[in-house]
Amino acid sequence: MSDPIPEKDAVERMQPSLTPGARAWRRFRANRPAVVAAAYLAFLILLALLVPALGSHAAAEGSDAQFAAPGSAHWWGTDVHGRDVLTRVFAGARLSLLVGSVGAAVSLVIGVCWGMVAGYAGGRIDGMMMRFVDVLYSLPSIVFVIVLITTLEDHLKGLLSRLSPQSGGVARMLFLFVGLGAVSWLTMARIIRGQVLSLRTRPFVLASRSLGAGHARILFRHILPNVSGVVIVYLTLTVPSIILYESFLSYLGLGIQPPQASLGTLIAEGAGQINPIRTYWWLIAFPGGVLASALLALNLLGDGLRDALDPRGGE
Amino acid sequence: MRLIRRLLTLIPLTWVIVTLSFFLVRVAPGGPFDKERRPASPQVEAALKHKYHLDESLGAQYLRFLGLKWERDDTGAWHRAEGGLIAGDFGLSLKYRNHSVADIILQGLPVSLVLGWLAFGFAIGTGIPLGVFGAVRARGWAGGLSALAAISMVCVPGFVVGPVLVLIVGLKLGWFPVGLWGSPAHAVLPMVTLGLYFSGRVARLAREGMVQALQSDFIRTARAKGVDEFGVVFRHAFRLAIMPVVSYSGPMLADLLTGSFVVENIFQIPGIGVFLVNASLSRDYPMVVGLVMLYAVLLLGLNLVVDLTYGLLDPRVRHE
């Protein structure tokens, strides 16, 4: 205590052992694009929560101002029904982000379970489970998604509408979560399986087994924490790919149903309004810009997390 | 020898994929005749179903599809039902009646192949230089900028790129036609729209590969021998650096060559990309199965080619 207080830098240099978390956090903070991306995402989420609630032009209400160009009344213009594009875009961003994160969570659960079991079991079970993944890889995912969503809709919609009459939109979203998650877990399973395969023969796992730990305990206490870094990174990169997939489905008319709209629906509407005589550029530029920037931020964040959490990553 | 074994494993794998898609589309609710202009009377629908053998059990339909169904003809003699996969026949489309699946695919495939190869060339031609440049200048702002450009390309979906190109390059500047298919000028905007995403992916892979290659020991040796920077990058590191791009080329080409719904829809191009989505939606069973098989064969075949290319590029793989 009586020692002279050294400079802050010197303190950090003298402490030889930072926890892995602290080291990762320091590496992440040094990555400027990733920090900016994280801040931008936080800002976007805030706007997506606030704008539709505060907007003076309710998103669903039409007005007489059809195709008004961006101006003081409507900052981002209006659409075919005179609805405020700004409000609609952020309501759409909210839905897209929601679908992206829940869909990614679904794919996470499937992918991690599948990969962990395959990698841990090894041998013939592993071979069969990974062949299954190979087969699904070679199947165009759009076929699978369409079949899955319509099948779920057919079987569950009646059930859900009996539970609550106004659940149409919610039901659609649930099916999207499941459908998108169900086609996006393949890469996650492959990555996790590879990690587990190399972890399961490591000394600490053998030690735990010799102490009498069961499979469940080894998997969840010892292996899962060790793959969590990879899982977080890949999860961050799955969210944008699911958002992209959902917007593609919405573009096909299979995603979020009107009057609700995701960013993909809005872009599809804007693309439908293109003609050589008049161009309503704001209908495509604003939703497209928000979608692209959100995806960009998520990817940069994912890259930053990868660099921060990978111990072999650059200094 | 290894090649022959690999080729032989493709057959059961393709069979599994085709079988899976066969049953997958048929268990989905709804049928191919639901969305006719007006609902068919029960008799007409039954007749339609009978004509296309949809009134048979799933197992019988499957055998017929494979071409392994035996049935009695009028004289009571057993013979194999005509057509089927083993005879190279995918059946008739249920949506575009009077057209066989093979006809429809053969009509659209050349267009999709041309567009796909063009987009592949665009992706490789722009992606690799961008990625290599980013890796060589990894420390400076120019490298950062090229990395940002690559990641941005991955993030702007085709259905945004397409309309924006149409609006600006097509309609405002009037440089290229904004639709249909015919002259080389017609191919420019679709090629860019289709290829831009893949260009970004290729750039990211090439950059990562080059950064890693430049850190390897043989590069240090080359530098120590006094090889100039250009030689280091292009004569020594390049072969190793594009390995990730080579392995990505298989799935990329499979995606590109089977057409794209978005691009064909925006630019009104008569390819086969629109059929996969439309056939899945309208439950055109034989069409879906035919297209899935095309995609699977392309993907598996191209992955095989990629593996062979690996041996050519990397001596270490050859020796194994």
C-alpha cells in the first residue's frame, strides 16, 4: 500500500495474467470498426423500438399524401397508401431484427446439440449424423423452407387461432422462426462438431471422466464452456444471414404478412414501384439502406468478436 | 482409383437427396391442382390426379418415379411402367401441362448457365484483386477500405442491388437495357446484380488466405532471398492464398449456374431460377424433384472438381 503508485500502463504490463474474458474485451475495444458497429446497432435497436411508438404518422394508417417525396412533413417520404416510410422502415427493422435473433437462437440450439452429440459420440453415430448434414447441404434450402412453413401453418394455425383469435401475424412469425432456424443450423453443427471432436480427448475431459462424471456433466460443464467463444462468434454471424433470408422470403411474399412489414417486404414494395416514368427512389433507398447497414454492423461485430475471442487471433 | 471411388459415392448421395425431396414436397399440405383459375369439379380433379398417377399410394408413386414399377397391361401381362428416372425421364410438369420437366429445364438452362458463368467471372475477376489488395495493404487505410467494400458487398442483397442499378444505371443514365435477354448489353446489369454478393465473399476469402499465406515460413524465405514484393505476392503466395476461394467455388458455381429467382424476376430473364421457387409453391412435384436433382448433381460434381484442383495447387495434398 505504501508503494508509489505506478503509471496505469505499467500496472497493466506488470499484471501477467488477465482473465481470458478481460483480454478478449481489451482486444475487442481496440477494434474500432467493431466498436462503431456495436454502437450503431444499439442506436438502431433503440430507434426501432422508439420510432414506431413515437411516430406521429402511425405506420398502418394511410393518408392522402400518396408517394410524397421526402420533405419536412415526411422525412423519408410516403408510400402508395400515403404511409410514412420512416415509421414503416423502423417498424420493419424491429421485425427483421426480432426474426433474425430468434431464428439464430433456434439454429443455435439445433446446431449446438447436433454438433455436440455427433462430435462427442464419434464413430458411426458421428458419421451418420454428419452425412445427414451433408445431404441437407445439397438440398436447396428454399424448398425445405417452403415445405416446412406451409406444413407448420397447415397443422398449427387452427390450433393457435383457437387459443387466441388474433394470432394470425404472431403465428406466421413463429413459423418463420422455426423455418429459418431449421435451415440455418448446418454450418453451426459442423463447426461445433469439429471443436468437440478435438476437445473430448483433452486431459481435463479424461480427468473428469476418471473422477466419475457422466456424459451430461462432461458435455455441459466441460465441453460447452470451451466452445462458447466459437458459438458466440458464429451466432453473431448467423443473425445477419437469417435477416437476409427472411427479407428474401418476404420478397417472395412468404415472410411477414401485411399489414405488418419487415424490411424485405418494404424493399419488395419499393422494387414493385419502379417504372421508367417516375422513380420513387425513397421506397427502396431507405429500407435497403437500413437493411444493408444493419447487416454490415452485425458482420463487423461478428468479425470483431472472432478476433477478440480467438486466442490465436492477431495481437 | 480414388477418383472412381469418389464418383461412385455420388450415386447413393444423389439418390438420398432426390428421395428426400420426393417425399418432402409430397408431404407438404396442398396439391398441384389447388390454384387453378377456378376450382376443378371433383370429377375433373380425380381425372387429373389419375392421369398423373397422384391417386396411387406414395410408395407406388415413388416406384413409378424411379421407373421400377411393374404393372399389368390390358392383356394381363406384367411389364415395367414407362419412363422413370432409370430411363432418364423426370416426368411431366404438373403446372405447365404438355411440357416435360426435362423440356423446361433444357429450355432455361442455357440462359442460366451463361448468366451464371458471367457472374462467376465477375465475382472472381473483381473479388480476388480486391482481396489480395486488401491483404497486401492490410495495415493501411486503403486495405481497411477494401475490406469494408468487400463486407458491404456481402450485405446488400440482390433485390436491393438490382432495382438500384435499374434506377441509376439503366433508367437515369440509360447505359444498359434494364430487362430481357438477348444482346451482350442485356447481360451486364444481371451479371453485376448476381455476382456482387459472391464477389464480396471471394474478396473476403482471398484476403484471409493471402494474409495467412504472407505469414508462412516459405514467404519469409523468399523475402530473405531478395524476391521483390510483386514476386512474393504473385509467384509465391498467390497459389496458397486462393485455396479458400477454390474450395468456395464449388458451392458458388452450383448456386450461380442453377439461376437466381431474384435476378431473373427483376430483369425478366428466361432462366430456370424462377422455377424452383414457383414449383415449390405450386407443388409441381416432378419439377421440384428434377431441379433439386440438377442442383445436387452440380454441387456434388463441382465439389469433386474442387478437390481435384486442390491437388494441382497444393503439393502437400497431392502426396497424401
